[in-house]
Amino acid sequence: MDRFDDSTGKNKNADTKVRNIALVTVFVVGLCIGVVLAERVYIQRGGKLPKPKFLMTHHDSLARSTEETGSPSRSNLVTIQAANKLSSYSDSSPPRNELERQLRLVAPSKEVMVAVANKNVNWDGMLATFCAGLKAAGIQNHLIVALDQETKSWADQNGFNAYLMDLAIVKAQAGTGDNHAVSAMKFGILRQFVELGWAVLLSDVDIAVLQNPFESLYRDSDVEGMSDGFDERGAYGAIDGFDDPTMGWARYAQYYKHFNLNSGLFYLLANDRTLSLLVRLETRLTKTAYWDQTAYNEEIFFLSHGDYKSPQVTVRVMEIDKFMNSKRLFKIVRHLPAGDQPPKPITVHVNYHPDKHERMKAVVKYYTEGIKTALDAFPGGSEKGSR
């Protein structure tokens, strides 16, 4: 049979199929071209793509409107709604409260170093040692938040900026010890600063201040905090392995680990994410007896999952040889040959040792006065003879 014979209708059906495919192809191509052209016309006429939410910094946080970020649903938190929003406010307007009036005087650059103190931290002179470091380092934008009149009067008499917040320890923290109870209050205190638009460098008073920390901050993350880690892997993070022989081929897995951030030294930008973080922490610690440092790290690092949404703050770890903890100094750095020791740190936090004030004074002698034997009398740990 001639191959062009169409007596069976097969060639006709084939031709129809080819035409249909061609028509569909032309339609799809035309549709794509139309979408592209329409998008170009839209853009040319001023159309804009939606901007990501909350791409903001301390410098622009007062100049934009805010949107809802969502709220956590963890059982030990209350629902947080509009309370965690920064409001726009002009610097040319009158101060909203007495705290803002004082902040405009002592920290016009809108970042301030804050220490929370009561009379218990000055009975042996530790607050005085801390404040002497502020003065020597030339940190004028500081504020001592005094929890009692006695501390406020001491600061005034000695020429240090102070603001009185006569706050009572909340019932949930009663019995946890004065230091922990006071420390748990700081997040609610800092919330008041961030709400007003001030970035805050929070410092405990068991810290030897040796240089001006504002000169060494990066300010590229919501939270910039000191680590309890005493080496690079522990402080900055490392991938570690997990072995389960019962899994056979899949026996090995990996996970990420690092030491906790210390809740006694950190810098917060003033934006909605840091405000949300502070509101969550204030809420938790007014309702539950909990160590503030554990809560601080949980809120920062626990991942969003299910119907739980974290504050989603960005984090930078302070360099361990600039913002040093006392374990790194007393267990590692001081034993290095003089030529191998890092330069003088910005601060040394005596967080790993109970004899805080004595070690603070020795640190100042070692780094500021150049007395290289000043640390020799102290063991590496808190146990005698430890290196």
C-alpha cells in the first residue's frame, strides 16, 4: 500500500495531532511572553516588590512603622501582642519619661552602657572597682541603674551617672539568692531602654573594665554577647559527631554545639526583635523561678518549630580574648609565654570564680599597672592547687 494512502484515516489523525501540539505550544509561549511583558510594564510604572519584614537596625528603628511579628505559644509564656513593638518618636519631641530625659543627657548617641546594682554589690567595694574601670576607660555614656537609694546616693557622690529604679524582687524569684534574683530583673529594666530606642550594653559589676568596649563592637547583629566558652571551638561553635552502632550504615550523625552566651555582658540593638526577646524573658522570669542565663540562651537559640516562633534575633559572639571570661584568663592565658599572650582585653568577667572582687582587683593590677605577679596567688579554678 502507498504510504500516502489515507483510506484508513490514520494520516489524517496524525496531522490533526501535530496541529494540536503546535497550537498548544504557541499558546504556552505566548502566555509566557505576555507575563514577562506585563511584569516589565508593571515595574516601569513604579510597581515594587514587597520588602522583607523588619530589616532594620538601631539607626532606623525609630523611623519606620511596625508590623505584627507573631507570638510564642510555649506554656510558660503569656501571649505577647502589640507590647513588643517600637513606636516612632522624634528626638525633637519632649522626653516621654524621666529615664529618656536622663538618657538624652548621658547618652545622646543613643547607646548606653548599663549596670544594675544594689547596696549588696558595694559592701566590699566591688561596685567602686567596676566604676573606676568606667572612669579610667573614659566611658561617659554609662548609667548605673540603682535598685535602692543608698546605691544611687553613692553613685551621685562619686560622680557616676545613676538612675533610681526602686524595684522589688518578684515573688517567683524569691529565695533564689540575691544575685540571681537581681539578675532576673535586668531584662525588664533593659526593655525600658530599648522601648525608648537606645541600644544597650549590659554589664554585670563583677567585670574588670580595662578599655572602652564601644570601640570594639561590630553592631551588625541584634545580640552581641560574651561567651562562657574558653577556647575557639567552645565559644564560636563546632560540628560534633554522634555514634549509634545499632543504626549500622547510618550510625554516624552530626550536630552543632557551643557554650552558652553569658547573660552578664551583651549588647542589644534597639529594634523589634530585641524588644520581643526582652518581653519574653521578662514574662518568663516574673512567673517562674528560673536561672536568667538559661532562659536567655533558650530564647535566643531554640529554633522555631510547629506553632512556636522564636524572637529570631541575629547573634554575634564577642571575641574571647577581647571580652574575656575568668576561666580563659586564669586557666589558659596567664600560663602562656609573655610573647604569646593576647593584647590587653577590653573586659575580664570574673564569672567562673567565687572570689570575684579579689580577682577583679588583681586583673586590674596585671593589665593596667603592669604587675605581672598579680595573678600568681590565685588557683586556676576555685579549688586550691588547681592550675
